[in-house]
Amino acid sequence: MRRVAVALVHHPVLDRQGAVVTTAVTNLDIHDIARSAHTFGVTDFFVIHPIAAQRELVSRIRTHWVEGSGARRIPDRKPAMEGVRIVETLGDASTALGTGTELWVTSAAEGGELAFAEARELLRADGSPVLLCFGTGWGLSPEVVALAAHRLPPIRSPRADGYNHLSVRAAAAIIFDRLLTE
């Protein structure tokens, strides 16, 4: 089985008009994605942010749950939060995982997809680590998508009107389940 890590990208991502922006860290995203990642065996959860103050915020959240009063009050959260890694760029996360790391991206948009069944087969084989990237805001920028070795299919709504506006933390949990279990 290949090593699978996850990245929550705050830059470069899109706003609702399609401009490249930097989004703010959301406390709930850190907690929920860390717990989902740990549950499904993801080795590392990289929070990617170019702004030092935002990285410091994530560091304080992590420290609270790994070393502080949060670790004493709710010890079950500690192992998940220990997997949180704070880096400035997607390149930093890729470097931390090692040579040959493959970027896999997610998107709510249609097109260019690697089916989950095929993706599970690729993960079972020996190979380089995989860094599964999730975008904040309105999704990953085209420059990040262009770097990807694979793009996973969007989560499709069964609703007749096609409503599909999940939080990134909900989408991550669903994709972890589809990708890392049978």
C-alpha cells in the first residue's frame, strides 16, 4: 500500500468569481479533517498557508490538542492532531513526503477523472507517496490542478436539482471512505 497524505490548500485557491486568492484557516476544518484522516489511515495532514500568522494559528490549535489542556481533557483527539503538519506551500508538503510524490486533486467540477475503483488499485500497488489535495474557498486553482497526476471524481448529489455544496471537511471524509476502504 502506498503512503497517502492529505493537503488542505489555502493558496492558491479560487474565489466565487474565479480569481486566485488566499483563504483563512477554519478551526473546524483542522479538527474534522485531522480526525477523518487518522480514522482512514492517512499518514500526514498538511495545512498549507503562505501567511505566517495563519500558520501560527494552526500551530497553536495543534499544540493545544497535542500538548495542552485539550490533550488532557479529550485524549482521543491527540493522535489525530499529531498528524497535522503546517507548511507554507504545496511544494513544501511534497518535499516533506519525499521524491516522486504524486499530487492527486479533488474537484466539484466534472472532467478528467480517475474512478475511485481504479484509484484504490493504484494505491494498493507499490509506488511513490500520494498527496491528496483539497482546496478551500471555491476550489484549487488551475495551476494546482495542472500539477496533478490524477483528479478524483466529484461527489455527485442524488438530488433532482443537483445541489452540491459540501464543506471541505465533509467532502474529505466522503472521499477518504471511497478511496481508502472497499
